[in-house]
Amino acid sequence: MFSQGIEDIRDRQYLTHKDILRLNFIKDSGSYIYRRHYRQGLRSHIMEVLTQEAVKNETNGVFMDGLRSFPRAKPSMMLRIFRARFGGLKDAKEELKRVRIIGEYLLPDNIAISKEILVDYKRHKDSELLLCGLQEYVKGQVLDPWGILDETYLLSLSCQMGIKKMDGSASPCGRWIQDVREKGGKFISKLKKMMIEANHVPDLAGVGNLILASSGYIKLVDINNISKVSFDSVISLDDRGYPVCDKSIEALSLLEQKLLVRAIQRNDPVYKIYLDPSRMSDVNAMEREFRLSIEHKGDQCVSG
């Protein structure tokens, strides 16, 4: 156990560059700057790992065609520091096992490639296991299962991502949208296979957990709330009291309906139990209770 009065970074609302450099497992080479990412979750700190040059260009600007611009520094990678506490090495290995299951089904196209590291987090003479991850930075647009995903919306995303031509098509954006739908179908199939074979599902419900890349692939970027899929009548809650498994499967059904433009099959083994109207009503009541508890604590972040 840690000595009383010594602040634990897992309890901090956010971290700064100096906080990261003070960590015993971080070697300060002077090459990188750590900046808080705009998405901060209940379950991890997310830090952009930026080169000194990228930050300098963002701050001082660069000249292009006689004009000075200030390009936002693009992360070289993302550093995730999990807030989870482990009772011992066995618990930590179980968490890593769940992460590896997700990777086995979604790599290489549908997940932000990440290397998980267990470290000894030290404060003075005390130490404890801490899980961190160095994750690739995925550039793209947030894909919200509860939002609009029709052709007009996808067309606007293609414009934002600068899709100009693809495969010599006369309608490059139209071809890209078709590609997104095809690749989205494969992503959905992989997730269903994972649920049936491995009985696990990642958090698909959290805002910003899914990113649509210019390649047309949907990338899962949040891997620190993986739940067991039980296919029984029990509505499972995560350690924060959120029905993440049910909401993730609901999110999957919305992606299938909106992105693939097709009705879901209610007798689908993945949906049959979880999309029962009575169960969904109970789940939504639990979600409302969860959000009220978060608001009461003054914390508006509900995922990650």
C-alpha cells in the first residue's frame, strides 16, 4: 500500500507534461512533449506524445507559399495510463488477456495498434502494478453509432478528410462511401464472431471510441473497458455501474442498421437476448441512473 498523503496519479482528474516526467518509469530524453488529449475518461489518462519540432511549428508557425500557418502538432503516438487498480499480478494478467482477445479479432485493420506495458509505479518507497499502453495515433473522424450515418453525413466526412479521388472513379466520394460500408460490414462481422466465440466485447458505446479513418476502416481506439458477453438474462454492470455490455451491443446494432442500411435480424444470436424490448428498457433506466450519479459527482465524462 502507498503511504498516506502521497497523491496517486490514477486519482488525478488530468495530468500535465511535468506530471508524466516525474513518473519513475518514464525516461526523459528531452525528445517528447506530453499533452493532455481532449478525450479524458473515467478509466484512463490519455496523453498525446508530441515531438519537440511539431510543437515548435504549432507555436511559432511555418511559412508556406509566403504565408505563416500554425499546424496543430500531430502525435507520434498516444500514451494511455489506466486508472485500474490490481490486487496482484494475476489480476493484471487477466486484464491483459482481455486486451489480447480484442486484438486477435480486430487486428490489423480495425483497432489502434497498441503495446501494453505493466510497470512498477513508485511513490517514495511504495510501489504498485500499473498498466500503460503506447498506442498508434489514428487520424480520422469520430463515428457515433447514435448519430446520423446516412450518405449525406458520410459525404461530409469524406470532404473533411479530403477524399478527392479513389481508384480512378468518376465519383470518388461515392466510391469511398461504398468502401466504408463494405469495410464496416467486415468490422461488424468480426465483432459478432468475437462475441460468439470468445464471449467478449469492447466498449462500443463511449463517445469517441470508434474512429473512421480516411482508409475507410473503422478503428477501435478505446480498449480499457472490455466486458464479458454472457447471453443470459442478467444485466451486467461494469465497475462504475454502467451497463456497458448491453449498450455496446445496442451500438453494434445501430451501426449495422445505419451504416449498412439494412434491418437487423432479431433472431441473430448476438441480438436475440440483448435487444429484447423489456431488457432494453431496464438497461436505459440503469444508464440514466449512472449518468445522474456522474453528474452528482461533478464528472461529465462517461467513457474511456
